[in-house]
Amino acid sequence: MFDSHNTEDETEPHDVLIERYFDIIRHVHVNEMNGHHPGTGDYDFVRIFRALQHLNYTGFISLEAFNFDAGGERIAAETIEYLKRREGEAKN
């Protein structure tokens, strides 16, 4: 599994890690480095989406958030909208 939050201490760019270990990645977790949902911080999701698209990843991408103050429905809706925009940017 590639987990954006758990790569915090890695020294190489996350898209490079995805490319290197793609043959064993079966699932992708996304969240901001502070544990909040995507779009509330400054994590570069476009870079990982570009890598995943380049490698024709067809598996799941799931939200893993640790802060639910905004409420589950709002977090889910905001994350879906935000990630769709970043995915579109990655195609350009």
C-alpha cells in the first residue's frame, strides 16, 4: 500500500517511490500530512496522480483521515471534489 501520510519521513519524492514500488502497490491511501482530509493542507496530490496515471494504476484510492471535526459527509464530499480536480490537473 502507498500511504501519503506514512511517507512523511521519506527523503525521495513520493512519485519516485510510487514508480519504484509500483509492482507491489495494490492500494493507495491519501490524506494530508497532518492527518486531515485532502484539500485542507498543501500535499502535492497532482504528483502522485501523475505517477499513478503514467503507470496505469487501476486500484482503489481511499481517504484515510484522522480528524473528523468537519463531519464525515462533509469530509467525503470535499475530498472527492478536491481529488477529482487534482486528478484532472495530473492529466494535463
